[in-house]
Amino acid sequence: MPRQDKTAIAASLASATCSLLGTPAATPVQAQEEPGWDLNTALLYYGENDDRVQDVSLNLQAIRNFVDDRLLTLGLAVDTLTGATPSGAIPFDGPQTFTRPSARSTYTTPPNTIPLDDSFLDTRVAVNASWQQPLGRLYSIGAGLSASNEYDYMHMGANLKLSRDFNKRNTTVSAGLAIAMDDLSPVGGAPIPLSQMLGEDDRSNKTGDQSKDVFDVVVGLTQVINRNLLVQANYSYSNSSGYLNDPYKILSVVDGTSGDPVPAAPVPGEDFPSHLYLYENRPDERTKHSAYGQAKYYLSGKVLDVSYRYMTDDWEIDSHTIDARLRWPMGDRSYLEPHLRYYTQTAADFYRISLVDGEPLPSYASADYRLGEFDAVTVGMKYGWKLASGHEMSVRLEYYMQDGDAPPGQVIGNQALQELYPDLDAIIAQFSYRFGW
């Protein structure tokens, strides 16, 4: 997606697809003899340090329970994002001027700071719907649709899942697939890959709208070990093809000795970038393989939920994710749930801090820090309670810390004196309310 990673907001849109592909989503309500609705609402705030991305999101999920284990799920997410995000250019000891994506104006960043594009502003609306029902005595089938729209991006998706129970329903095997078709309309147009950032009102290196397709397949196994232990294992395959660039990310072209950005030749009478910057270029296809395991263990009223995911792709990114939660009852009506998550990844093979002036351009290059090598830790706490009416409420507060380093072999001259990888801290706060009728 051609925007800062949207953390929990993207998860809301994907909940229909992910739940059909074996990724844990909201826990479905058990079917009842009498039909009924279960409504989950959540208001989320996500805020990054240094006045970077701020996000306010409203999420609604309605589940309709019918007889015979049939289930209808409807979802809506609305989020507004503002702030600034790293452009990909490196900092150095002088000011830098950039042309905004619209090519209608320029902006300047101060010396010795990571260049940020402060025009980050978007509103996103996402909807999803899914249906699940038995298919005979041991089979069940589910299908869903999803869609989202924002200023420069539109998504349409569909998914399907089939599962079968074995071993007196203690074992469930499932298989699912999902497809997504996304259209991109970058502000000012999609730049020609590795072309130079031009001056104000010059869009000669911009093209029209772009698109990409995503195809996912997941197979999974869920096993009841005993009355206290449930385990799950999944394998997933994902293939993305089409326009995979971020049209707003650039790279600095630097002197091969000093490592400083190369000044651009000014154009008389025009507001022009101060230095030479090139737009990124990524491969037009990406294939990912993931293995996921989860265990839920009940011990004396408490529930321990631990999961691990390994992902590898043909961009040479390998990642590991460990997630742990412990739900601790506080009497009959409330609970505490501490949460710890650790994530680490290697860098893409085309990740570059900068490009050296005079050297042949690589086929692919990106300075997007999300493609670099980094570690991230999330720590937090959730408190939930049940009202006398039976309605449920919860509050969650988490702190996210991301820390990365520039590849040592790419650091040139004065770059060693700068912070080349933009570390990130963020606060996540959420209020949830659940009720049925």
C-alpha cells in the first residue's frame, strides 16, 4: 500500500479475509436456538512520536446468529490519518528542498533531520461481509467480500474457506483462498521508476493510474489436545503482482566520497529540489510463504495465548513474530490481559540507504525503512469488564518501539555522523464496547 503502515486499521479491513484464511480474528458467537445480533465497536488512537503519523479509527462489527450454526458477519471501519512520514531521503548537515507529490509546491527540511513529508492526510472507509454455514454433518463453508476506498487507493476482495471436522470434532482441517484487486491513483500521478524528482508544476515524469493483484492460499489444522489445550497450525502462500512501488518514496543520490546528497542543477524561474532525488523502483511481483502456530492453554481460570509466525519471500525478507497474551480474571466480571509482541525482519535485497552518483543504476532500489532490517516490540495491557446488563467493555493501552540500523556496507563518508534509519515509537489506545440483542 502506498502509505505508512496502517497497523491496526488494516487489520480491521482484513478481518473478513483473515478469518477465512486461518488468522485469528474476532471470536464468533456460538449459534443460538433464537436468532440474535452481537455488535462489537472499537475506537482506536494510534500516534507516532515527533509529530509523525496520527490515526483515529472507528471499527464496527455486527454478527447475526441464525439457527443451524449459520453466521453472518458485517464490518465497517473508518479512519483518518494525518502527520508526516519519512520520504526515503537521507539527512545531512544542510537544508533540503523537495517537490510535493502534487508538484504544486515545495517544502524544506532543516539540517541534520530525517526528511519527512508533512502532507500525509487521508480518510479511509472499509467494509466487509462474510457468511458461514455447515455443509453436511462434518463440513462447513464460508465466503466473504471486502472493499475499501481512500483518496488515492481502492481495494476489492473476495475469499472462500472450506473446513472439515475429524476425530469426534476434536480435529479440524481447513483450506481457504482470497483474491484482491487494488487500483492506485497517486497524487500527481505515478512517477516513472528511478526518474528524477522534478520542479514545481512539472509532471513530465509522471504516468497514470496503476493496479495490483494479490492471491492468497492458506491451509490449516486445529487440534483439541485436551480439555485445557487447543493448538493451531497454518501454512500460507501469497503472491502480489502489478504496481508494488510506493509512489511517494524517493532515494538520495550522493557523492561517492563524502556521502552527501548531490546538488541538483536549478531551473531558472522554477521552485526546484535542492538535491538530486530519484523515485524508488521495486519488483513487480512478490511471493511470500508463512508458517503460523498458536496454542491456547487454560490454567485455573486464566488463559494463555501464544503464537509464532515465520515469513520468507523472494525479496529476501525473513521475519519472525512472537505474540503472547495472558487473560487474568479479576473476580467474576472483569479481567486483565497483558500483551507482549516481538517482531524482527531482515532487509530486502534491493534496500538502499542512497544511490552513488556516477554509478550504474540498479534495476530495483528503495530506501523505505519498512523494507530495512529492524526489530520491534509492543508491550501493553487490556482491562475488560462486564456490566450488569451483560454488555462488555474494555480499554487497551500499548506502546510500540521500532529500532533499525543502516547496512554498514552502505554507509559512506559523512553519513556515519547521521541517524540514517528512522527509529519509531508509538502509542496505541483503544476503547471497545460489545453488546447483543
